[in-house]
Amino acid sequence: MDLQQRINAFIKLGEFISQFANANTQKKDNIPFNDLFYDGFIHQIKLAHEHNGWFTKENIQFAINGWSNQLTDSNIKTWMSKYTFKNENLKTIAIIMAGNIPLVGFHDFLSVLISGQKVLVKQSSNDKHLLPFLSKYLEHIEPEFKNRIRFTDAKLDDYDAVIATGSDNTARYFEYYFKTKPSIIRKNRNSIAVLTGDESEDQLKGLSEDIFRYYGLGCRNVSKLFVPKNYDFDGFFKAMYDWHPIINEAKYANNYDYNKAVYLMSEFDMLENGFLMLKEDESYSSPIATIFFENYDSINSLKATLEEKKNQIQCIVSNDFIDDEIKFGQTQLPNLWDYADGVDTISFSLTIC
């Protein structure tokens, strides 16, 4: 199976999932194997939500929409154009996936397969319905994938390299356990936003998407703000308001009530609007329904601070602050070439050939 065959298969996968990318799910003509898979994927979406209350239908559709927009001929070819593919010498790369947001491990899965390698997937129990079903569709589109995709709930065996994502604690275990294998080990990271007070209402509304999408559970969600001294949060809270129905979601509301009670009993100063709390804190990882903030004295000193803390940061949302910043509202819409932690998984996969 050559590179073009693999590209074509993922393009067709993108066309298939595009049917489920919004609330108006509608069966399209000319989708291969649609009669076999269409109703089944609707059922898998239902199961994913029933199994994990954080995986609302809206958030699953949002994730699917993002991937369907990326799995196009032009996007994939642009992504692949910087790499040199050698004759295939198949290796197996094990992927230990997180389960914090729907299809969070799909990019690793895609990277390994499109680079020509085999994949051994160990999923999180929180996200186990969607990817195996899509893998079956992929195998029908391109039968040569049948010998290249394997899922397991057991101890990993018969693999040549590993990509593992987890907390800082599990990362220490991964580093020890996989010390004899080529590996990418990902730890906790969080995303931040740098505000100046000159942001437009549209920019701040975009920031609300970066904060609330997936309930803030993703590493690309903004969990902390850096603001100048005496920053006026009125405009910020106004821009957040469109997300106020989130407090009607029981799991989110329970976290909001619990964290608010903790802050009040601890007599912490905070600002809140009934569905989001702001607390001044030096940490980068905030609880659900809370955003931490910190004041900065100057842009240059802030740049120096963030450079020191870069291993804790996934994305920086800002406007003309740094070269590789993310624009407001775009953190959950990465391109294929936007790698988690900045580690190129395609290059990693190719180097173990």
C-alpha cells in the first residue's frame, strides 16, 4: 500500500464522518459502504454519550466536524509534502490514548497509519466507542489496513515504539516502563491567553469558545489568563455570557458548586458570574468552571516568564504577542501539522522504519 492509497482512504473517511458533523445529520449519496456503516455510527455516538456524560452530542459533533474539515485532499497533501517516505519496513507503534475529549487520540492514530506503520491502540475507558468503529470503516475502504490496526485492553505486546499520553504521574510510569523503546511521552499541559485590555468583543467571544468547549477538559482549552494590572473584567464576563446555559449541565454544575464552596470556605478572593469563577493563582491548571489569572508588569517580562514555563503550555492565545500564537476562538481547530507538545509524530514514525 503506497502513500496515495493511504491518503485516499483517509479522504474517504473524512467524507463519511462529514455526515455526522452537525445537528442535522443527513445521509449523503455516493459515500462508500454507507448502507453498512451509517446507522451504526449514529449508534456509536449515542453509546459514547451514554458511557461518558462529558461527551455530549454537540461536543462529539464538534470533534467530528473538525476532523472532517481536516481530512481533505489539499490538507493531507500539504501536510505530507514536507516528508520523505522510504520503502516500507513495517513497524508497530503502540498508542496509549487519553480520554478527556472525543477522538482525542485520532491524530496519533492517523499519523502512524498515514506514515506507513502498523498501530496498536490502547484506549481510555472514557473514549472507547468511536475510533474502533471508524477503524472498521477505514478497513473496508482500504482492505490493506486490516493487518495494520489492532486494539487491545490487555498488556501491550509485540510493538516497536510507543506514543503515550497521560498525567504527570502516569508519565513517570510510562518513562520507566518504556525506557527501552523509542517513545513520545506526553504530560500535563494547559493553554493560556494573554490579554491587554484592547481586545474586541468578537475576540473575547472567541476566547469563550477556547475556555468552554469540551467543558474545558482539553489541553488546548484556555485555563489561565495573563492580564495587565487593574484589568477590567466586565468586558470579559460580558463576552462569556453566551455560554451561560452550560450551568444547566449537571456534571458541570456539580463541579461549579463544589469548587465555589471550597473557595468560599477557604476565604479565597474570586470573581464569578453564576457559571464561571475567576481566581488569582500562579498555577496553570485550573479546575472545571474556574479560570485562573495572573497580572503582568510588561510584555517583555511576561514573554520571559512564559519561555521558562513552556513545558507546561500547549497553546498561547493572544493578538500580536508572539509568532506562534493561536488566534482567539481557534484552539480547538488545529491543523494536521499542529502537533501536540510540538513533537512531530510523523517524523517520529518515519525514524523507526
